Amino acid sequence: MSSDRFGTSANYKQKEQGYRDRALKLYPWVCGRCAREFVYSNIKELTVHHMDHDHTNNPNDGSNWELLCIYCHDNEHAKYTEHANYQTEVKAGDTNQDTATYNPFADLKSMLKK
């Protein structure tokens, strides 16, 4: 077995499963970013994100966790990669993203009349 900063891989998987099980019991099965809802059949796509990015910080009350779908979780971590590459500003858990200004349905009523 390989070793990493958490010990053996088996030990890490066991710890991860422990806090994942707790998080799934504490929080509704909804992504904290996009609000996608999950059920038992797709729960594997819902991940536990450590808000301070420290996977060893697992308080029993879950205050360092949020449930994110795999896509939003990847996006959260991509912010740090972009920061390293492009020196952008990054704040953990920041969801202030630019909002879209284009509305493809703005003229829908007149398009349906044609």
C-alpha cells in the first residue's frame, strides 16, 4: 500500500468514509452550490468538500464540510489552480461569480407567434 500525508491509502479511505457518512447524515442531499438534489441511486456524485481545504479537520458537527456535486467540487478546486497559474484572487467558499447578462428567452413570445 502506498503512503501519503494521511498515512496509508486504506487508512485514508476509512477516514474519508467516516466523515462522508457523517456529512450525509447531517446535511440534506443537495449540492451547496448548484442546488442539485440527490437520491440514493446517484449519491456517489455528491462529495464532501472541506471548506478550509484541510482533509484532517473533521469536526463532529460538520462545520468544516459542505456537500458539493462532483462538478461544483471540481470547480471549487479549479479556482486554486487558476490562482497558481494566473495570480487571480481566491477566497475559499466564495460563490460571487459574474452573472449572465444574455437572456436567450427574452423575445420568446414573439418567436412563438411566428
